[in-house]
Amino acid sequence: LDASAEISEDALVASGLVRRKLDGVRILAKGELTSKITLNVTGASKSAIAAVEKAGGTLTVTAAPAAAE
């Protein structure tokens, strides 16, 4: 993944870090973030948002995809 570009759910799937999106990708805080990144995902924990902002990055939470009927 290129930390200088926006990291989306599609980029996470393409890189192999996430198997599939299904109901969206939720970021949880585990470990330490050392790079400034821009994330665009369906959900994130408060501690994950704080970790990204502490590293100087941004985390955008979008609406969850509509459930298939």
C-alpha cells in the first residue's frame, strides 16, 4: 500500500490485507501507527481514529453499504 495515497476498502482488498468487504471494513486500534495515512472505510473504533489522527493522518467513516435483499 502507498501511504501517500488515500487507502480505501478496495485498496485493502486488492492488497490482500482484507479478504472481502461484505458489510464494509471497520478499523480497530491494535499496535502503533508511525506513518501519516488517509483512510476511507465504513467504520472505525474511537481509539483507531485517535491513533490515525495522532500520527497526523485522517480517517473518514462512510455510510455502510445497503443490505442486499
